[in-house]
Amino acid sequence: MKKLISTITLLFLVTTFSAKAEIGVGITGAFHSIEGDGTETTRTSNEKNTGSHDEAVFIPEIFVEAIDDSGLTFGLSYIPVREMGSKSRSDSNSDGDTGTYTAKAELSNVIQFYTDIPTGSIGAFPIHTKLGLQRVTIDTLESLNSGSAYPNRDLFGFTIGLGTKGDLPYGNMYYKGEFTYTNFETYDAASDAGNKLEADLEDYSAKFSIGYKF
């Protein structure tokens, strides 16, 4: 409930703020390094299988934001799907589930509310601190020899980063460059066969955006 209230409050601030500021819309090209660590506990023997996986992907996103004269910004960005890759292992256990297990998932409908806060400059480049709240759906696409499946889950993530922005010599065009880090809630679920899975997810990204102000 607290997370829902925070999201609604931020949306209200963006709506109110935008009446007094320029509106920017644009597209972002982002290089993401996604790191995941997980532990699966089998249903009867309580055997724990741990693993980690890193995936580097390039993902586009779109955004709309409100920018005041000082550079303070409130915005919303959206990514339809963010791939997380897959990883396989071969297991032999006392539960009778011996075989190959392939863990695979993707993040869908990634929505982020964010603010860019001016925090000084380096030479001629203004610097801003980015703070954001992301909401994602983890779609599990695993292939398990046991025949079980894990449910999809909605998770929240907190983003922090640093960036710079400036006007381009083409009409009302502008650019943004950013480095960000996002830590997501722990995915904690049981499969329909009774196994349990806990997974932690982190995302490091480098972004470059082109926008238009009106």
C-alpha cells in the first residue's frame, strides 16, 4: 500500500508541475547489465540449488517529462520488454526430478517515475542526480524437468544515478546522458509443484537520450 501511495503521489506531482514547465518527449538508447542471483529449494528434500546470471543487452525506451527553468525534472519512461537471458543446469536429486533445467525470464511493461535534480556542474556540463521508482512484471519462461512452473510477479525497484543534459543546435532538441543503478525487490515464490525460489535482481545502465521540448 505504501508503494502504491508513493506512486500516486509522484504522478500527482508530475501533473501539477507540468502546468508550469516545458514538456519534453523523446527516445532513449540504453545499454543494460542485468545481474541476477537466485536460490531454489526443492519441495521434499529441502535441497538448495544456487546460481547467478549476468546479461548485457541494448534496449530502447520512450519518455515524457516536465522541465522547469532550473532544470528540475519530473518524468515517466516506458520499456515494453527487457530481456534477461537464460541459463541451464543438469541436476540429479532424490525427488525424482533428474534432468536439465533452464531458467529464463523477461521484464515486461517496465514503467519508471523519476526526477532529475540539478546538483552542480563539471566544466560546461550541468550535472543532475536521478532518483526513480520502477514497476516491472517478471514473466517466467523457464523449462523445468520436474514439469513445475513459477508464477509471474510484479516487483518494484529503486533507481539512483548521475547524468548531464543540454540543448542541441536543432530547434528545440536536447540530449541527456546518464549512468544509473537499480535494485529490485526480491522475487519470492513457490512453483505449482511446491519448490521455492528466491531471486535478487540488479541493473546497471548507461543511457543516451534525444528529446524535443515544447
